[in-house]
Amino acid sequence: MRLWLAVVVLVSCGAPPSSVDAGPDGSVSSEDAGAVDGSVALLDAGGDDAGPVADAGPDGGVVDAGASDAGASDASVADAGGFDAGAPDASLVWPDAGVRVRLIAANLTSGNNQNYDLGEGRRILQALQGDVIGIQEFNVGDNSDAAVEAFVRQTFDAGVFWHRGSGRIPNGVISRYPIVDAGEWDDTRTTDREFTWAVVDVPGPSHLWVVSLHLLSNTAQNRANQAAQLTQLLAANVGPDTHVALLGDLNTDTRVEPALGALDASVVVTGPWPTDGTLPDGGNGNTSTNRSRPYDWALVSASLHALEVPVALGSQLFPSGLVFDTRVFTPLPPPALVGDSAAVNMQHMAVVRDFVLGP
């Protein structure tokens, strides 16, 4: 287990992200063709496949990097979920009691090495100002603790907790709120990333159990098998008084794939779904590069789904959540650039959903 707390300063960064998928049992699909930096050391990830070293965090404890106490969220986080969402319409009023918490599914790497070094993904995350992020292909620099911590510091602007899983293209969780426990479950159908989970102390009486996941791109049946395994793991490990969020790249070609049916026991998979708000009927909800497939999802349990509120970004409202594509969103929140979502090997769009939790 690797839990870290970092003090974060908002920095505008430049460069492009990519996102790619891994292959079935030991093989690598064409979507995963990006090479990992040769300077990255290898670690046995519990399967046949060796992946880049995940951060060598301490013995499961939270590292205090000079930020707020690891056991409680910074007071500045609690008043607005840790972010200024821009300038929402003045008529928008959140419920009197509660804190807005923004969840993001983010497979936003770019370039040829499935990492965040080029900067597009970093800028998108800065623009969206999320509170809890399920991040995929969580490779930065040499993947050392120092490199991951630097990425977090460059991307966010307050005390932030993070947990990075193992594998060649690991999943991870980044949170404005304290991570009180974290780990990973073995995905028996792939060896280059695992189901990476974190228990987050969000406002209100219930914790949030987040799973960052990245299903296979090769067949719908493999994805269904992975989803069934994850559903069993959630049933065995998550208590009834805990919210659940599955944030990740499911690689689904349609919204009626068997994988979604398998996940239905744990989370709400029915619409309405997040969109980019561009079409007369509400917008395009697909998240692939060409916006034809719903690869990415922010799925939550019924208890959390009931607390959803519209996403407010700038002066715009998205009642069912937002699919963020810099090529169509206007005006863009800084520091995002129009070309960020069109970067080389940027294969996914971020998915954003807001909830009011607490008090």
C-alpha cells in the first residue's frame, strides 16, 4: 500500500497526454502499444508481466509532506469541495447543508509512452478542479515517489492525498480529502494494472470507497468477466454504509455491454449520462477520441447517485455530468488549451460528476 499527502501549488504546465489499453492475459493490445520509458525499473506486479515500479511509499502510512494534518481535510477544502468551479450562474444555489464534491474519471495520458509528462492531461485536470480523481495509466517521470509527488504538486493547489497501484500502466486515486485506507485487488485477467482502491473520508457520515479501474480493450466478454470479478470484490469488502464510486476507463463500445450489467449490482449504470452539452438533445456522451464510443465512466452507488447535482463549470451547467473535450467546450477554463483533447495518443475524455455530501 502507498499513501502520500502532498502540499500542492497550482502551476500551469505544458505538454500532451495519451491513453491506451492493455491486452488480455499477458498479451498487449494495439491500444497499449506505447512503450514505457526505459529508465523505469521493473517490479513483479504479482503476475507474469513486470511493470514499472510503483512508488516506493512508506509502510502503508500517510506521509506528512508539510501540509495539513493527514487525518483531517484542510478547512479551505470543506467550504467548496476544495475547488473554485469558475463562475457558475448566480442563480445556481447548492443545498443549504452540504459540500460539493467533484468526482472525475481520468485516462488522460498523451504521447508515445502512456504517461503524463507532456502536460495536456495535467492542464485538463487543473481546469476541471476535481476533488476525487480515479486516474489511469498513472505514469510520470521515472515513477519514483518524488516524481509522482511532483506531478501532484504541479497539478493541484492544496493538500492532496494519492495512492498509486502497481503494473506497467497503473491505476491510481488522487483526493482532496484524506485517504484512510488503500490497496489493490488482483485483476486476474490482466497483469499490467490492478483494481486500485482507496477509502476516502469525504464530508458526511459515510466514507467513499473509490475504485480506479481500466478494463481490457480486446473483447466485451473479457470486460464482462472483469466486471463480474470486481462486483464480487465490492460485495465482499465494502460495508453497507459506504458510498462507492467506480472511476475509470471501461473501454466499452456501447452502453449496453455485459460488463455494465455485471456492475449493476454495485452501481447505477442507467442514464441519463454525462455529456459535453453540444447537441440540441443535450450533447455527446461518448468519450473516445472520435467521440463515437463510451469508453470512460464515473459510476456510483445508489446512495451517492441520489446526492448528485449539476456540474457547474464557468457559467455552464451540466445536469447529468460533463464529458470534457477541449475541442468543443467554450470558453475553456484555464489553463486548458483547445488542442489538449486532440494531443497525440489522447484517446479518452475526462468524465465529471458533482455531488453534495455532508454536513
